[in-house]
Amino acid sequence: MAPLATLVLGAGKSGIAVMQFLAKSAAVYLYDDNWTDNKREQIKPPEKSQRVKIFNQKDLAEWQRGKRPPFEQVCVSPGVPPNHPVIKQARKHKMLLTSETEFALRNIDKPIIAITGTNGKTTTTMITGHLLKSANRRVFIGGNIGTPLIQAVSEANEIVVAELSSFQIDITKSRKVNVAAITNISANHLDRYGSMRSYLNSKVRLILDLLVPGGSVVLNADDVHLVGWYLKNKKLLLRRRNHVFWFSGKGKLKSNMTGLFLRGDCLMGQGELSDFNLRHTSFTLIGKHNLENLMVAILTAKSLVPDILLDEVALASFVGAPHRMELVAKIEDRQFVNDSKATTPASLEVSIDSVADHRGILILGGREKGGSILYLKRKLSIKCKMIVLIGETKDRYQKLLEELSPVQANDMEDAIAIAIMASEPADTILLSPACASYDMFRDFEHRGEKFKREVNLYR
């Protein structure tokens, strides 16, 4: 059967990577709402083979008027909204919708660990890959973390560790995942999903639709959404012979659970892992939430490689991801932390927990993604001596947090100057915006880099 001609919707990293993969054997068309010189430059090599052509808005208009398109399926890039005109047109004509993740899963012939969740999935993916590499396994780390998953097809590796967003899971169908982990669930992307139920349903498709029979599941025992979902689907998982592991940062697991929990300076095992005991004091990442990420990573690694040796040396050698509770500098006994990846109130909640009471100066705001900041008001009043507001939300947050007397800043430079003026020795100046970055910056990385550059001017 000849490969299908494909329209790739979106010319970001994922779109370009899958375009290059598909162009080896089939005709590929590329559509993007915002063409730039850089995007056009990246498609030049395949264009020479005449397999890749631009599908532009004029072509889309002709398709909408009834002209038959030159492709038979649409590969949707992560983040493209479901109401995009190309997707609407494809659905209207009952055309197959697929994804870069789908093509990757179909073609990867190695065991796959897939990690999703609202918060912590990038750090957890990195830790998992690090632990496996420390045990001398050849590991590919990719997906939503930045390296397109399709690149794993052509690389020599023993294990694939993939971070998957809900967007990537939504239109992926191949049941190829061996270990599926969900770190936690809280309000996120409600502008896309409309409700927590729809968002949860998207995440758990990783288990229901992509996990192989007999595969392992890692779930958060402290998360009411995941525990509730498990209780409703326990019989189904038993029929599929899926082995469920649990983790808890609250120092306990129910007696019938197998997994890891946090007790003092140690990660303790229970059930089938009752012999597991590992001191975590050498682990360098800040915050209890990162110890929870570590537990997920250990469970996913041991699910696939039960005899893997894990020690404090492996923990100590891990370097965290940028923009995730990243210690930027200590200047005159003031700590500057970049948590630009915190794009939801739930992310802010776990970040602010690592700050000593009344010692935090928080830089907050941007473009809201859904989810209310109000439930954090009491915690912010305990943790923060000052809140500095930036971005589109600053007027709205000024009203919502009026009792906490937040201060507005014009830009990142202004926010840092205000924070430093108000700070004292032993304070933590924390960028944890709880919002998306697109109102002021290209992305959360750009926002974090701006924070770091401005902070380093004070050294």
C-alpha cells in the first residue's frame, strides 16, 4: 500500500520533524498560520526533492469552496486548536487526522515510557532518562520536552522516554506505550477543554488507549482526580493485566498499594517494593514537588528495568531543567529563582511551598490559561512579603489580591528592580507567573531568560 499524501498542520519543531520523516516516502504539504523566514528556511532541503510543498491560505479557501485537496490525511501539530479551519475542513470531509506522536509510536520498536500530567512532567521525564542513563542504558528523551519524538525512530537506543502533553495524546491512537505515568491533575488548558472532566479524560487516554496490555501505570496517591478515576476503572486495568504503582509526598500509602512514599530524608517502598529505601538528601532540586517527581521517575524506571541500581550518586549528578525552580543567583544573601515554566495557579502552588514563610517576593502574571488564582490567596499571604504583578493580568490580579497589596510593574526589568528594593537578606525573589507568557514574550523560555539576564546585572 502506497504511503498517503499528508498535510502537516503547523511548522514548529514537531511539524518540521514529521515533515522531514514523511517526505522520505510520500508527498507532504505544509500549512502554517504564521510563516517566517526561519520556518521557510527549514523546509528547503526536502523541497529540493519536490516532495514538500506549501499549502497556503489561498489553497485552503479553494478547498473550502469544493476543490479536492492533493492530500489524504492531516497531521496536526501540538497546540493547534481543535476549531482550526483546516481541522474543521478535514472533519467535514471525514479525512483522517493524525499526529507526529502517532507516526513516532507506529515506527519506534523499543520500549516506551510515556509521562504526562499537569505539572512536573518535563522534570520527571528528564530524571527518568538520567536514572536510566546512569545505569548504562542507551536512552532517547523527547516529545513535549523539546526534541520531537519522531527522531527516536532513526536513533540507536534501548529505551524511549517521552513527555506527552494532552494535545499530543488527543489524536494519537497506537497502543505502543509500555509504562504510562501521570504526575498530577489540576485545572489547565480549560480554554481548550472547557471542563476538568474533559481535561482529565484527555490525560487518561494515555492509559486507556495508548498503553499495551500488561503495561505498567504510575499514579499519584495524593491526587483526588486520579484516585477517583482509578477506582472507576480498576476492573478494566485488572482485565488488561496493567500493574499499578503509586507514589505519595504525604508520608503514607494505603496498605493495599505498591509504590513509594516520602518519610523524612528517605524515599520508602511499600508492597512489592518494601525493600526499597533511598536517602534523597543528595538530590539537588528545590521543593517537595521535585521529590514527588523523583518518585515517579524511580517507579517508571523500575517498572521497565526492575533490577536497575539506584543510589545517591545518581541523584546528586542530576541537573534540573531550566526555568523550573532554577536557582539563578544568590546576591547579598538573597536567592533568585526562575520558575517561568509555572504557567498555572497549581504550578505556582507547589513552587511557593518551597519558600520560607513571609520571605517570598513573587513576580506574578501574564496571560491566563484558565483556573483561578483566588484559592491561593491565603497561602500567598503566608509565604509572600510582596507580590509584583506583570502582564495582561496585572489589573485583574490587583483587584483579586487587593488585600495583599500587590505592586504593578511595567516590565521584567521594572519588576526585578521593585523586588530587590523591597528585599532583605534571606529573602527569595521568585518568578512563578501562574500564567502563559505570550502577552509579553515569545514563550516561557524567553520570559525566563529575560529574568536571568536582568538578575545577573545586579551581580
